[in-house]
Amino acid sequence: MSADSRLSRRVYGWSLSGVPCRRGGIWHGGKHYSALGLFWIGGMIDCWVVEGSLDADLFHLDVCCAVLPHMQAYPRQRSVIFTDNCITHHFQNWITDLQYKGSLVHFLEPLTPTHNPIEDGFKCGRSWARANCDRLHTFQSPEHFIRESLMS
């Protein structure tokens, strides 16, 4: 998931007939954040949020910090990773780390976000963020707010 200043600054909206359409904004300043999470049937297990974009090195660090501790050897629960075909996911170092632990890695077909269940988790996180934008100031940083939205 990534979020920037466009997340809640839409020009068009909808409301009931005769009721003004209200719009609230939570992202100001145009900073870009990226999130990478571990999602399974029970919801989001862990996620990592950084300002800016994730490159291959940050992706590998995230896998080591937020994914590997939760993985198990196949055929136990949490033993198979499904990932999309993002270029940062195709570096061998994180795949080797998971295989060393006994886990399996499977790549989804290109351009199939509907088959990637984490997209549902990101959608719920964005909805939570919009509904709780008035709480943004209570968090230590925007990264913590995004993490809370994804873990809720």
C-alpha cells in the first residue's frame, strides 16, 4: 500500500439528495508512505511502514524484521508466501531466507490484484484511516497512524 497527499483530497464525492457533500483531509504536505504487510486468513499479522518507496534492500529488511519471525516450515500454518510480481520482490536474498526457514514462496500472475488477499487488508486500512482521521494528531508519527490503520 502507498499513501500520499491525494488519499483524501478528491474533487468529487457523493451524498444524499439535499445534503452537502463533506470532505475531510488527513494527509498534508505531500509526503509519500509505503507499507508492506503480512496478511493471512485471520487478518494482518504484522506490517512495516516507511516514508518514501520500498526498494529491494528495504523490502529484504522488512521480510527479515516483520515476516520471517511469523513464518514456519511447510506444511504448517503460515508456511507459504504469496506475492505479486513487483520488481523488488524478485531478488533472491529474501526468497533464500524464507526457503532456509522451510517456507515456500509463490508469485501470483501479473496484474491480478483481485487474487491478492492483502489488497483487501489495505482497503480496510484505508477505510479505517478515513474514518479516524481526526485521531491523526494523537499518534507519534504518520507511520504509526498508517500501521494502526492496517492492524485494526
